[in-house]
Amino acid sequence: MARSVWKGPFVDPSLIKKIEKQKNMTKNMKPIKTWSRKSTIIPEFVGTNFLIHNGKKFISITISEDMVGHKLGEFSPTRQFSGHTPADKKAKQVAAASDSKKNLNEKK
């Protein structure tokens, strides 16, 4: 279910304070460290660097115009896909072993 239009987008109040503080400081633009993955990206965030926590480490993200309206958590994946390679390798080994057995039987 979507958020009510009259409420507006949710942005953590501490995150808004950090953005305003950084806009006042023109030099020394450090990335903003945040755990608020549920905050919506608003146009004021464009061009800002964030360090978004994914549960284990912080992922560095620079906000662009295309990201406005999305949540911060969408750009910091919490799960890492390791792939299907172990199963594929095992299947190849079994196939290679059966092929080599067939070749040995044909040579006899």
C-alpha cells in the first residue's frame, strides 16, 4: 500500500538536518552516513554522496535525478548472490566423468 499523498514523502528528520548542514558548508563535502533505508529520495538530495548501511557494511551512493522518488534502501542491496556455479561445476564434473567412462569402454 502506498503512502498518502497529503502526508508527502517520508524522510528521516535527522537526514534532512544533515543535508541542510552540508548545503551550508561548500567545501569538505563528506558523504552522509545513514542507516535510514526507508527514507525517500527528494530533489534536495541530488548530487549528494551517501553511505547507506546494508546490515553489514556501508555502500557509497551518489544521488542522481533518476533516483528521486525511490527509497535509499533500493540502492544498497542486503543480499549477495553467489551464483549457481557450485552446482553447475558439479554437473559438469559428473558429465565429464561419464564421458570418460564411455570413451574407455569404447576403446576396449
